[in-house]
Amino acid sequence: MNRRSVFYRSVLLLAVLGAALGAQGAPPAAVGTVQGTVRSASGVVIVGAEVMVEGSLFRAQTGEDGRFSLAGLPAGTVRVTARRLGYQPQRRELVVPAGATATVDFRLATTPIQMEAISVTARREPSDSRLTGFRMRAETQSAGTIFTRDRIEQSPNRSTMDLLRTVPGFRLIPAARGSGQSSTIRFRANRCPPVVFIDGHAAGATEFDLETIDLHMVEGIEVYPTSTSLPAEFFTATRGEQCGVIAIWSRPAQPRPPRPRPPAEAVAAEARQAARKADEVDQVAYTLGGNPEVVYPDSLWRTSTPGEVLLEFVVDARGRLEWSTLLVVNETHPYFTRAVLEALMLARWEPAKVGTRRVAQLVVLPVRFVR
């Protein structure tokens, strides 16, 4: 090998080594993070909103708290867009700081979507004539202690006996050992047991076992420690006895949405993705007989609390609501959501159509409670 070849090879080797050493010593690319929240115009968090950086593959979805995080973004100016079905997308331009985090919060306005918003403006009581007197007394609360359904749900007590312990003058007398009886109830200094009514009818037993009453099945409870405060419908049946009355009213039949079957979230997400959107069908899915009849939650009605709920679900080609796909996009109070779900249980659907063919459709249902 001549000297010239050796020289050129040495120069090439030095160049390769220099490049390698330079690469090892090069500073890493400057990156940062963008995080924040996505909410509706009224400030309610939005679940499942997509947040993306324009011109890149960076994407994230908001969780149940409405928060998102985009990490590893190149430092510099970027355009970030938040969007969700049923809302107008919003774009923000911001600077991603090197080695730090930028915060951005989105407020998305609603858009006209496939179902008109249902407005609930009045408290509709379940049509059950046996509860008429109870509801009137609950409104006035003029005597005794009255536990409405909402008051029962808000109470930390999970048994009827524990709930009654909060009534003034309540006494629980332990049963004699070996008697086979449960504890007995007395009010104040009374020696006789209170008369127990079930749905307006006096129970036959003198010592009624209230532990057998499941609070989940109770619409309301009235407690009157003495006969001086008894409503007329109880006074006649007790013949004016001085030992008090406990009146228990059972709940009207309450529909309950079926529980999603596993694997819930992955399958549900695929079903929502595969279903047609409102602008992809010739006839959108709709409820037969008008909008679902939503009952304004009693406790929120009494406090004049307004609210909103936005639900997303699939109505399949047979007109069935696929409960496993149901997603609460936003809610201002879980009582509002429960009221809407109970109404949907009774709703019947006409499926969406493309031409004459029935297809599954992703439905977005907004409900507003107005006081």
C-alpha cells in the first residue's frame, strides 16, 4: 500500500471518529409538555375529548377529571386543538418551553347535534296515588320526622334502624338473651311499641322487626312519637294510642340500567367508533312517542339547582340502546345523570337508516335541568 493511500485512509478514519464523538457530545433535542383541562362552556369537565397538536402525531384524551397531558413535544410554538362530538372544536396557539410544562384550559361551546336538547323544567312526581298524602306532608314538614327518598340517600346510615336512631326520643331496647326476638323500639318514656304502617296499612305484629326493611326499597319514612301530631289517616287505625307511629312507604318500580359486561371499555370504545354518526345517516335514531320523560331530582328541585347532563351511547340496528357503550361526557350532579338513565330505561327507539337499511348510530343526548 503506497503512502498516499495510507494518508487518505487515515484522514477518513479521523473524520468518522470525529463524527461519532460529536454525536455523543451533542445536546439532546429540547422538549417540553403541554397539559390542562377541557370543559364545557358552563365549566363542567368533558370526558373523552381529543386534544391534538396540529401537524404531528401527538394526541391525548381527557380522563374522568377532564385533564390531559402531552409530553415530549418539541420546544417552540405549536397549535393545539381540543374537540369532542357535540362541541365546537377550539384551537389555541402556545409556546412549549424547553424542559418545562405549559398549561392550557379549553372551554368548548356546544353545537347543534343529532338530538335536540331535552329541557326539564318541572318536578314530575311518579304517578302513585298512595304516596299523595306522604308527599304533601313532606312539603309542609309540620309535624314528626319525615325522611324523603333524597334525604335517605344523603344519609350515611345504611339500615332502617340506624336511620331511626337519629329521631329525637328514639330508644332501642335490647331483647332478652335467648328470647329469639330482635331489639325493640320505644319513643321517649313509652312502654308500648309504636304502630308500624306499610304503605298506609297497619302491620299486624305488635313488635315489628324493622331490620327486615331494606332502605333501597323505601320511598319515605314518617315518624310520629306521640298521637298529638298524628295525621288523620294514622290516628283512626291506632285508636289514639300514645306510643307513636312509624309509617314506611315503598318505592314505585325503579328501572335500573343493566351493568356493562366485560371487557367493557375496550369493546365499548370500538362499538362507538364503528357506529355511524348523525351526519352519516339519512334518518337519525329517535325515541318513539316523544322525548324520554325525565324526573327532576327532588332534592335539587327544592334547592332550585339547575344542571346539565351529556350522554353518548349507541343505538343498534334493532333499535336497542347498547348500555355497555354508554359514556357520561359531562354532568353537573350525579342525581341528574341517574334521572336521565331511569328515563332512558323506559324509552323505545327507532334505529337510524341509510336508505332503507337500518344501522347502528352513535347518539349524543344533552339534557338540561332548568329552574
